[in-house]
Amino acid sequence: MKINNFSGHDIQLETERLMLRPLQRNDFRIALPFYNDPEFKAGMEGNPDMFIDLNQLERIGEFMAKRGYLFAVVEKNSERVIGEVCLEWMNLTRAKVQPGEKVMRSPIGIWDKSCWRKGYGKEILQKIMEYAFNTIGADRLCGMDIAAENVRSRKLFESCGYKYVRTVADDGCVDYEITREEYYEQTP
């Protein structure tokens, strides 16, 4: 069956307060102002001083959608799109993927600052972990390129059982990971 949407999948995941649905091209128009907000950009990988336009966002989205599952995060009670999350097949050599090993990365962004510090990130990450390990059969999930000074993101991954694995020498970002075995040990 051919999927006819930007994200290339029709998967919808639900948490108590959020819906994760395929990200659509028009979601980038909602995201654009946030991607140029200095406070939001400070937590992103890459150059926080770079101006981001709609074409760049769409190209990044296309890149991610081709390599995994790109979701828009929708707040159920308001029906607003408040962020994005991706389950992307690993593309970084520093993750040291072994032959036959299924490794994914899980970049997450809650664009709307009014939704920060509400526990949404943890809700999203827990649902993504459940889907990756139980449905896709991932062996390992990674949180990559987290700005070292982004304490909130680091605490988020740690609170979900991810362990620090390295600091990237060229930009000082940090990487976290969790294996399927570690996930099952902490999940009732």
C-alpha cells in the first residue's frame, strides 16, 4: 500500500496527553518561528546563530523522513502541533553499529515554550522507546548531538534510562543511548 503523505508512514501513537502523527509539510510553517527563536535554537544541534528558512526545514524533514519515522507532536486538549520527534535509522559512525544491529536515534523538539516543563518530553520519549523496542525491534536507541549545556534535554534522556556514552570532540555535544535489554529491565 502506497502512503501518500510527507512522512511516508501512517503510524499514529498516543499518550495520555499527546498524539504523535505523521508530520505534514504544512507543519513546517508552524515550526518556522520556533526554529528562529534563540532560546529554542540554543538546545539544537548545529550553529545556533544560523537563520533557518522554510526550505531548509523542509529539506531537513525530507532527510529525516527518508531515514525513519517523522512525527508531529499534537497536544490533545488544544489540538495544537507543539513539536516533532523522529525515529531515525542511525547514520553516524560514532554509534559503532554492529552488522545486523538495529540502531535508531530519537531527536525530539518541543517548539512551543509554553509547553516546556510539563513532562511532555518524557511522555513522548517513553512512547517512542516503547514503539522502537516492541514494534520495530530496535536493539539500541540513541540521543545524539545534545548540546552539553542543554541540561533539560540531558535530564530527559537520563530520566528515561538512557546512559551518557560520549562527548563529541569537535562540537562538545553529548550522546546518550539505551539498549533493548536495559529498556526491558526498567519497564514493568
